[in-house]
Amino acid sequence: MNGLKDPKELEKLDRQEIIRNLNDVYSSIEKLIQKTYLKKETDLNFQLRNIRTSVSQLLADIKNKDLDSFAGEKGTLEEFYRIEDALLAESAKMNDIFASTIKSDSIDIFSLDNMVGNFKKEFNDRIIVDKDILNEFRLKQMEASSAERVMLRDKNVPEKRESKKTEHGSISLTYGSSGNATKAEPTISRSPVNQKIPEIEQRDNVKEEIDTEILSKLYNYMNILENKYSNHQPEVSFDGDYIGEKKWKVEISDKYISGTVVRKIVLNVILFETYWKPFDDLRTIMEFVQKEANTVPAGQYKSLCLVNSKWNTDIQKWAEKYLHPRLVLYLYDLGSNKIIYNESVFNADKIKIWHNLDTYKTIESEIQSLMDREEPFNETEVTKITGLNVEGAKKFLALMVARNRIVDVGFGKSQYTKLKNK
């Protein structure tokens, strides 16, 4: 497969082409039926009608958007591309053979029947475009984008005389859409440089040089966050609302990563920001963080994590008591891999996952023990485990019911159980 193509879009286009080829096959069979009828070849005519029925059913199944009649298989992105190519080639070949048979003096009915049966089996084994395929596609896109940037630098392509901006050129990834409970495939493109980064770096009290060992740890830390942001998105808001169905936009550069949960076209729910900012002076970091907090509008929230090779004791003690209604502050220490924050802030313990090295656990995985037990559970039990408030838990459970993951057995009351035999 030449080039990296969006699996969902490619699957859609390939299906349309396969349908066109099968429609042509169906037309050829109609002509063969007419031909054998005129020649009074009763047995051939009967068998061709059976093949026509098979092709008709195959077309109906393939046209079904959900492809319910086909099991599908899990596989890698490379396997997906290879099998899609093979299916297209096979459907075109089948079209050509049936068309050429019309002009032939003889009809190899068994060969034609086997060809249709084999194609159905091959389509049944088509690789499913699932979350793993889409994640692999996103990672390969990011790798390709990074390689392209390296090649451009190697070729000494002229750049604008704005070193602060070009140094932090970033990639933009957007997932899902507002109101859509299913996480959609991302669109990845070069985005304008995050304008805050140059402003941050121009301020005083920043170490200009990073030694090699710390730089290696910083890059590794950012890479782990990038992988987490690319494969998951926040489900729990600061105030406990469920936000897992919202649009998730990610911005990435060498020493900076941000993720934004978008409620509407321009209104942000939460902004998660993590970047290298090695303050040494307590007063300077206090003033900086307060300015950041003052930029967060009412009704919105910001989770800010500043990264340093080592935070001094005064700054750590201050951060452990820092409190603001719209901003949660985290300090990440590369030397100890420790994250410092005010543990008394509501849901700060849940939010920190977007700034540390821990593996993300979905809400569904967190409540798996509730789902697995015999007796029903309710939203109150979900709130105790997940950090969701009551309304957030109700919203999440309603989505789980809609996805056939659980069943509402409360008859008006809050009672849920796992869908059996799923």
C-alpha cells in the first residue's frame, strides 16, 4: 500500500468499489441465465440462479453499514492494508471472469460458484478497524510527521526568523466530537505554534541549558505522556462531570504537551498543560502560577504541570498547599519521578494521571468489580470509585447501557448489572 491512509476512510472507499464490482458480476450472471435459458441448458440455468442468489445476499450483507453478517478479524495496520488490497483485486478479477464467460462457449459453473464462495470467506476474514488499528495509524502518522520534520531540517529548508516559534512547532491531534459517545479517528496536522511557549521561555529565572541525562529523562517523560494522550482522553472533570464523550484536542512539541477537552466549538471544559519550566525562586513561580490562574475564565478549568530536574523544598511545600477554584497545580520532579500537588483538592488525585507516568485506567475498568458481581450496583457506588459526581455517574451509566455493556434493571430506580452472555 503506497502511502499511509486513514483505515476508516479506506475501508469505506474499498467497500464502495467492491459493491460496484459485485453489481457488475450480478449483471453478468443475469446475462448468463438468459443465455442458458435460450439454449435450454436447464442444469446450468438452475445453478446460475443459485449463484445469483449467493451474490445478491453477499451484496446485501456488504451494503449493510454495520456488516452484521461478517465476523471480521483482529490484526495489524499492515495486515489491514494488505487484505484490503487483496479484496479489491479479487473482486475486480471476479468481475472480469464473469464478464468474459458471457462470450465463452462453455461455462465452468463449479469454478464460478467456488469463486463467489471464496470471496465471501475472504471478506468475512476482513481486518476490523478497531481502536488498536486506529491507535497504530495515529502513531505511524506521528512518526511520519516527525521524520518529515527531521528531513526538512537536514535539507536546511529556509525558515522564518522567529527561532522561538519554529523551535516549538507542534502537531495537532483532534479526537471525537461533541455529543458523540464513540471516540472518532483523529485528524493530525501541523498546527500553528502554541503562542504561549515563546512567552513562557522569555521570562526570567529559567535555566538555559539542560544536561544530557536530564534531557533524556524529559524526552522520555514527554513521549510517555504523548502516547497516553494519543490513546486515551479524560473522562472525569474537576467537578466530577463525565466528559469522556467530548472532543479531545492534543498539542505536542519537544518540551510541551497540552490536551483540551472541548464542550462546544470554542468553549473549553478543561485545559491540561505540561511543560519544562525549571523555577528556582519561590516568589517567581508564585507570580507566574497566579498569572496563569487569572487567565482561566469562569466555568472553565486548567490543570497545569511544571517540570523541573529537581524542585527545591520551599517550592514543594508551597505547591502542596496551593489552592485555586479554576486551576490545579502539579510539579513534576524528573530526578525522583515524583509529582507534587495539593492532595486536598477535589479530584486532583484523579487528574494527576494526565501529568505522571502511571497507566491510564478507564472508568469501565475501574468499575469492573461492580459489573462482575451477582447483585446489581447503582450510581452512588460508581461515584465512590471513579470521582464522578452523581449526575456524571448517571450520564456514564446511560452511555454504558446504550453500548450494551450493562443493563438497567432498576425499573425506575438506579440499579444496573452487566449484560450476560455478551
